[in-house]
Amino acid sequence: MSDSVLYSVLLLASLGVVAAIMLYVVSKKFYVFENPLIAEVDELLPSANCGGCGSPGCKAFAEKLVNTEDISDLFCPVGGNEVMKQVAAVLGKEVTEKDPELAVLRCQGGCDVRPKTTEYQGPRTCAISTMIYSGETDCQYGCLGDGDCVKVCKFDAMYMNESTGLPVIITDKCTSCGACVEACPRDIIEMHPKHKRDLKIFVGCLNEDKAGIAKKACDVACIGCSKCQDICPKDAVLMVNNLAYIDPLICTLCRKCVEVCPTNSIIETNFPPKKVKKVEPEAEANVESINLKTDA
Amino acid sequence: MLKTFPKGGIHPPENKITSSKGIKKMTLPKVVYVPISQHIGIPAEIVVGVKDKVTIGQVIAKSGGFMSSNIHSPVAGTVTKLDKIIDTSGYKKQCIVIRTDLKDESNFTDIAYPLKTTITLEPKAILQKINDLGIVGLGGATFPSHVKLSIKEGTKLDHLIINGVECEPYLTADHRLMLEKAEEIIVGIKILMFALHIDKAIIGIENNKADAIETFKKIITKNDNIKIAALKVKYPQGGEKQLVRALLNREVPKNGLPLDVGVIVHNVGTIFAIYQAIQHNIPLIERVVTVTGKKLENPSNYWVKIGTPITDLVNEVGGLPEGTRKIVNGGPMMGKAIKNTDVPVTKGTSGILVISEDEASRGEPKNCIRCGECVDVCPMGLEPHLLMNLSEKGMYEKASSEDIMTCIECGSCSYVCPSHRPLLDYIRFGKNIVKKMNTSKN
């Protein structure tokens, strides 16, 4: 009885010793050197694996950071300047500071302002819709509303607004990884600098059609009237193909263009409500007179 | 036993309601919208300006390269606009808008050209003329004909196949053309046989067009070396590869062309256009269009000027019936629903199909039940359910190695799927991505 216990203990112990020796030899023989810095940098990165930096995952980006000599054009949009500074400290390399960015949706053609003129019954993805059709409305530039951007967002920073049929970006959660920008076949989502308190002014339209056609397809379309360009004190507005574009780097957020826009296609976000009440009726009058002009 | 292709295929209800209606001349449109991209390849370059007067048949857009085609004015009139108009793709594309001059007599004179059987031109001149007069494949793909006919020296060609299959349900444009212009088509075939030095030709016609087969059989003589082959009715027999397999039992290699097995295939409509161009110097400005639909008052076949808005066609047959849900450019299988009736007729429009409410909707897609129907009917021997899944999941490399590019987009898989899965939608999408991948690789 006691012998059999002894034998089995001895046998297992010797097996263990043999296995340990084998493991030791193999681990020495096939040892792969990995720069310990990589693990260290990987620790610092946000582990979101979103691909916003251009590398497939944080580990790959860490390797790239360690192995590249000049890392000034590499940037982790999720971690932002803080993480990049820490990485620079670890690696002893220099990084460039970037202004934080945010994704904005350059279309506000919801169901109520942009009527559907056709119906597509195929699979609901933006990629297929653009390939086969120009969308269910008469605007061939605007949001298709099938939510490819929402599907790719890894940070739950987007959702589809059921009533408008447009995606909404939750600015607090957006890490500016750029996945939605890539996913959108219409290039409607754009990265904009995150100004103080998240103030933004941009043209919420990409319609390049002439005024009449654009307005017919969508009530809030940019009709290319150039009013915003005329009033802008900083020349931040570019007019190309019947469409205004506000350069976010030049724009000083004075909000003058928002007031003159006859179709309300310039969007301002997070500004406090206007204090001067007298301006409002004037702005309304403006809208009416211009509407008449476009109709004629 | 009638010949047909062995693999796959379906037989949807034929619904050829217009097959007994002769081709009528369409009322002259007041305005024509001529898109500059009516063919596969590079769009043509506009050579007219606004307010220019154009005569009928004048070149208004010049071929933009080898893989391109000239575009001629279908009417005499004045160019009023160079604008972007929604075309069959649903997107706005560059168009030349011409207002028809209703006083100009050339718009109304309808010369009955006598049949001209003697071929006076040299082979090279024939090919040049086909290029100059803007002939493209009228079967639907609108492939520039001169490209198809420019054959490298040393290529062995032994058969010219004429595609008179018209396997799409509803459409009867080719059928009527074969009945009414049979002699001209035979001359057209001879022109091509002469130009390409081919000594054998076969006209493939499905057996549901017995009258067309009879008509041809009466005309041809033994010396012509033209055979008429009756084929079993099966969709998609009008596909080049399927037709070659059915008639000659030759398998066109994947990613290859019928040229690789010594065959060249042309549609009867193209042959007639070539006859007109070579013998009478008429550019491609008019084509036969079937305007059909079960609820239409007066469905028929028409000679339609290129650029005629579809509104005009619909008005011609008595207007849109109540409860119209879809208007399809082409047949029900491969055609594409159009966004509105302002879309103009182009060189590739073989039919306009008006579908009513009760037939227009797709079924609700459900899960794949692995029945294998789609695999059974695929004429290319593919596995549509697999290709759909691969495209949906973004596995394009795998889709490419599963030969997604050989799909001819006939839609048989979507037609038979009992779960109403959008098979072709995803396969088309996958093909698009794989095509882009392949071009970026090269």
C-alpha cells in the first residue's frame, strides 16, 4: 500500500522535473527578444484597439512608436496629448502636440426637412445604398441614414436619432478615432478642432446642386448664396460648387454667418442662448425675403 | 432535344405581352437629354456649346479614348443646356439638353431605306465606321462595339454568334426587330463575317420565338453559312458565356472572353445598328424599346430616340396606371428601378417595365435555411449564399478566391431564395470592393 503511493509520487515528481528541464531548455533556445519598452508603451496606450492611429491595434502602434526614430507624425487620437507626452517621456523622443478634434455631422437633412421620394428595399447599409442608388431622397450628397457610422463606432459615441433618421455624435464620448469618417461613403462626417467649451460652427450641408434644386430636395440645404462669405470678417468661408465651407482653423466663432444664412444650414453648437432678443424678428424677415427670391 | 446550357438557370413567367405588337414610331420628343456616358468606359467629351444648332446625327460628344464611344444628336434642334440630370444610376450625370426644332423637316422625314445587300467597304473601313458612328452593344451592357471587334492578329475565330435569345421576361424588343428587320440583320451578319474573316455564324433564338426562327429560316440560303439554332427557354441564356456553351458546347474560361474559345457574340440589335451604320451611314440615335407592364393601357414596342425622357414613353402608352410602384429600366431580372420618370432613354435601354403595387415589394429577409437552391440555379456554378456572407462580413480576399468576380449578376439566386435573402445586393457590393482591390494592386 505505502509502496504504491511512494512510487506514484516519485514518478510524478520525476515527470515534473523532466518537463521543467525541457521547458527551460526550449525557452532559452527559442527565446525571442522583445524590447521591454514596447510593453511599457503599450501599458500607457488606451487599449481601445480602434485603429484611429493607423495601426491595427494598440500593441502594433506601441511597436511602431518604439521602432520608428521620428515619431512626430504619429499620434494616438484617443489618448490625446497627455498620453503622447507620457510616451515621449518613456521613449525620450519628441512628439508634436495636436489640437483635440471631434467628429461633426455635416448634414441636417432629417425626415421632416428632406422628403423621401423613393424607397429602397435592399439591405440597409450605407455602402450598398450608395453603390446602387443615390439614396431615398432627392439629395445625392446627404446622409443615407443607414447607420454605417454607428455600427463602426467602438466607443458608443454615436446613435441613430429615430425621429430625424440621422446619426448623433455624443461629444463627451467621441475620441476622434476617425472610424466613422472612414465608414461614411458620402464623406459627411468630418473631424473638426475641439474649440474651448466645444464651440463649433460649420456648414451642415454638402449639396453641390444649384439653389433651386438643392432647396427642393432639402429645406436646410446650402443654396450657395454667398451671404456667409460676404459677412465673414476673417475670410474663413470658401465657396466651391454652390456650397459654402467654413475653415475651422480660421473661423473665430463670431456667429455672424449663422445669422445671415437664409436656409439655416450653418450649425452652431454649444453656444449659450442669444442675449439680444431684438435680433430675432429681423432674422426672420430676412428668411422670408430670401425665400421669395429663390422661388422666383 | 433543344440545346441549352447545362448548369443552373431558371424559368420565370415569360409575360411577353407585347410580342405581337409591331414596332411603332415614337412621337418626336420636345426635348432630349443625352447623357455623355451611355457606354461602359470613359465618358465622351462634349463638343457643342449652349445655343449651338445641331443637325440630326451630328456628333455632339466625341469619344474620350479607346474604351469610349461617339455620341450623336438624335434630333435637329438647339442645345439649350449642358446640365446634370439624374440617369438610370440614380445619380446626376452630365447631359446635353437639346430642344427639338419642330419646324425642321429632317426630324419628321422618315426615309424607308431600300435593302442594300452589297458590301462596298473594306474590313478596316467597316470597323472605323462602327467606331465613328457610336455603335455600342445594345444587349444591355453597352460595351463599345469597336473594342469588341478590334481583334489582335493571330487570334483564331471560327464562329460569329448572334444573340437573339432575349431571355428576360417581358422584353420583346429584339423579338420584334428580328421579325421586322430580318433581312437587314442577315446583311449585318454578313458585314461582320466579312470584316472579321469569319465563315460561320449562328443565330441563337429561344424556342418561345418560333415565328422569328421561321422568318430567318425562310430568308437564309445554303451559301450564307448562317445557321439558326432554336434553344430551350431558360434564363439567363442571353449571357455570353451561357450562349456559347449552349450553342457550341464550349466553356469560356473564367475571367476570359468568348474570344478565348474562338467565338465573338453580338446582339441582334447591335447587328441591326451595324447594318444601318455601314450601309446607310446612320449613327446610333434610335433604338427599339419595349414599354410594358400588366396594368398599362397600351403596352407596345417603339422606335425611340436616344435621350427621350421616360415620361414621354409612359405618356405614349396611356400614362402611369393607378397603383404604380416601380418603373424598371430593363427587364424584371436584371433591370434597375429608376428614381423618377425624368430619366432619359440611353443606348442601353431595352425596355421600360411598369410594376404595380402588388408585385413590387420584396419579401422580408429571413435566415438562410441552407436549402442550396441558389447553388442549384447559379449558371456560373458559384455558391451565392457563401459569397453573400463573405461580402457581408467584409471577407473580400476570400470572396475573391471564391470567384465572386465571375458572377454575371443575373439575379437567379435572389429570385429562387425562399428566405428572400438579398443575395445579389451583397454580391454586387462585394464585386465592387474586389474590383477596387484588384485595380489598386495592379
